[in-house]
Amino acid sequence: MSTILQLTDATIKFGGLTAVNKVSFNLQKGDLFGLIGPNGAGKTTCFNLITGVYKPTSGSIVFNGKEISGTPSNKIASLGICRTFQNIRLFPALSVLENVVVGAYLRHKTGLGSALAYLPSAIAETEALRAEAFALLQVVDLDDVAHVRSADLPYGKQRRLEIARAMATQPSLLLLDEPAAGMNPQEKDDLARVVRRIRDEFEKTVLLIEHDMRFVMGLCERIVVLDHGEEIAQGPPEAIRSNPKVIEAYLGEAV
Ligand SMILES: Nc1ncnc2c1ncn2[C@@H]1O[C@H](COP(=O)(O)OP(=O)(O)OP(=O)(O)O)[C@@H](O)[C@H]1O
Ligand SMILES: [Mg+2]
């Protein structure tokens, strides 16, 4: 096993608020890792630190042995970290397939702006790119709706499409921000299967934020818990479930 991501005392302050306070955790290659905690705990902010949206006030973030804190987002993406967003960010007027083609295209370009500027040629690009995108749609079970406008997809499928688009950038580390939010139980089960497959077959490392404890505990092998920006626990689901601090701050009662 080798370490892919290492946060050491990662901290960010927004004015008087310390949104993330000395958070440390390590991800090994192939981990399926959960990040949980109450609203406002600092989970999305951790993703923003890892993906270079914000530079930590202090502490370090090392990806594949390289310090990445302070590195611009597009550079971090090109190193192999890709994320999905808590609020879905698709191109609503484009088809499902085209949304994934854009992801694949981003791999060759430096940012969304240039991808958009080149969009017509990106879409017209070789069959290879489209075939690759279609294969990813099969992974997330959306191949049957490849030509539907993404805005016309039900919510659960839009979330799976975001994952396919992120996969198209060929990341080694995939960050999913509340991928199961708003899904019904059946959609959540489907999603869990997709995420497991991505890790097992595509050998990705996955870090995910989620509030649904059944989903997280059933899927993740290790979990870190934040509360008010601070890490209050870390360990396998069984230990987290019965941890008194976690129960008090978040779970309310043992789950
Ligand atoms: N750019 C910013 N400027 C000021 N405060 C911010 C900024 N980004 C996040 N915060 C604050 O940092 C804290 C943590 O926010 P964050 O979005 O990381 O929470 P979260 O754990 O993802 O919560 P949720 O489960 O509701 O998504 C919140 O108090 C939030 O208001
Ligand atoms: Mg959040």
C-alpha cells in the first residue's frame, strides 16, 4: 500500500472563522474513504483545499509525494484529482454523452473556459473520444440515455453523470461531494455499486462526503469525522458508529 494523499494539520481561516482546523488524514491508494460530520463542519472546504480552490492558511497537503497546497486548481486536476460538486454542475443543454466528452476533453486543456471555447471541435472530435465517453456511461449505467439532454435526466442520474464526467478526466483520486444527496433508496444502492466498481475495476482512490450514514457505513472502509472544522474521530465504520464523540456531535444515537 502506498500513500496517495496526506493532509497534515491542514487549516484555513476565513476572517475570524477557522473552517478547517489542523485536520490530518492519509489516504492509501485504492481506499474508499468517507468524510462525514454535521452541516458546516468543514467537509466541502476540505475538498476545496485539496483541489486548490483555496490555499491552506497553514499545514500541508501532499499528493503522490508532492506538496500541492497553493497549486492552482487546473494544475491539481492535471495531476490526477477530480471532484464532483455538492450542487450539480453539468452543462444542461448538452446531451449526457457530450457532458462526458467535455470531461475527456478537459484532460487535454487547461480549464473549463478553454474547453468551452473549443467545445464545437471537442464534440466533433474523433470517435475515439466519444467511444471512451460511452464506455464510461456504461459504467454508471447511463448508456441508454446517452443522447438525452442532461437537464432532462432525473436527479439521481444527473449525479451519476457527474461521476462519469469526472472519471473522463482520468483522475487517480476522485472526490465526491454528497453523491447520494436527494436520491431515493434504490438510487443510493445503484450508486454504491457504481462507486465500488470504480474503485475495484478502475483502481481509483475515492474520498466521499455523505450525510446518509447507511450509505457511508456500508460503502466506506475508513471514515474521518469533522465537527466545527476539527477532526473528532477516524477509523473503520464500526468504530465510528460507536464512538461517543461522534454520537454526541453528529449521529445523535448509535446507528
Ligand atoms: N469562502 C468562504 N468564506 C467564508 N466562510 C466560508 C467559506 N467557505 C466555507 N465557509 C464556512 O466554513 C464552514 C464550513 O463550510 P463547509 O461548506 O465546508 O461545510 P460542510 O461540512 O461541507 O457542510 P454541509 O454538510 O452543509 O455541506 C461554514 O461555516 C461555512 O460558512
Ligand atoms: Mg458541504
